[in-house]
Amino acid sequence: MNTIKLLFALGLFSAMIGCNVEDSGDVNQDKIWTQYELFYNENDDKTVAVARFRFGSPTGTLLQLNEDASVSFNGEELDYNAWYLGHTREFAGWVDSGTFVYMDLDQLTFTNTVMPYDSIGFPVGFDTIYRSMANTLAWDGTPLAPNEHVGLFVGSWAWGDDALYVQSADNATDIVMGTNQLSNVPVGPSTLFMDRWTQVDAVQATSEGGIVVGKYRATNRQVQVVN
């Protein structure tokens, strides 16, 4: 699984993942990988500013900031939230840009800005998926620009009864759902989750680097899966 697809999957399942969390004071500060994200969820009309810290890589040990370190978004300090596996603050409505500031235990400050990111939605009338043939979902929204991605999750939360697709091609306007993954999805009702996000490298980061993400989640769609 490539990094883009992995990060999408981790974003979907973060609340279900049991993670060991360490104090950021226990590691070399220059080995902390960072992810700064604005996540707007159309299902509840709420934006969450999330700063995640991991040791050494995007899949390294999750870190909670030591009390002498800090991270803020637009001047408001973020608190650790186990549900999001990071430090968060919630805002009403769609916040489409803003600036994170992280200060580590070496008193180094890293400033990164999330630029405006685009919306997405399911097309009207998309209510059936066929397991025996490839299905094309043309989303409601603009074509993908460079550094943009769309992820689609199909299925229940039962392990293995799902399908996961990511589209990252410039100017793409749809996702093709192949039969190989759809064969895992049981016949019957299913829920579709679809995210669109812009992802770029952090401008200011440690030697391990980091990413800056602006993510928009469409209102979930209920469909019927048939043979």
C-alpha cells in the first residue's frame, strides 16, 4: 500500500486503531515526523484542526506532546485527543485554511499553513454498486489538481468486508471501482465514505519531514450492493 492510500486508510480507521502513545520528551526532537491537517466533515458541518506527531516516519510510534512543547492553530492551542490520534480543536462550519505553529522541547518553532482546499460530493442518483462488473463513480466537483487526491471506502466496518480506492491522477474526475476489491463487499446495504484532500510537504519541519493536509469529507452515501 503506497503512502497516500495508507494515510487515507489511517484517517478512516483512526478511532478503531489501538496505538501505543509515548511522550514527545522521550525521543530526539529532530526525529519527530509531523502531520498538520484541517479536516472538514460535511456529515456534521464541523472542521477539526489536527496535529499529529510520530517518531521517525508516518507509521512510527504515536507521540503526545510533552507539557513543555505546544502546537496551535490560528493562535488557539490544541489539546491531545485519542479519537483523532493527535492534538485537536473543533470549529463550526468549513474552515478552509489556517496556520499551525509547533514549538518543540528544543524551543524550535515550525510554522505551516494549510491553503484553501476543494469540496466534493456524490453524484445524484448513485445508489447501486454491481460486484460482477467495474463501476465508475464520477464525483460532483472539479477535476483533480496537482497534489490532490480522492479516496473512496466501500463497505461495513467488518474486517475484510470492504473495498478501498484512491484516485490521484491530475485532471481526474472519477474513480473506477474494479471487481477484485468489490468481491470482498457483501451483497446488501453498504455505506460509502469519500474524502478529497490536498497534500503537500511541510515547509518547516524536522529532518524527518512532515505533511500539510486540507481534507473535505462528503456526506456519506447509502447504496445497495448487488451481484
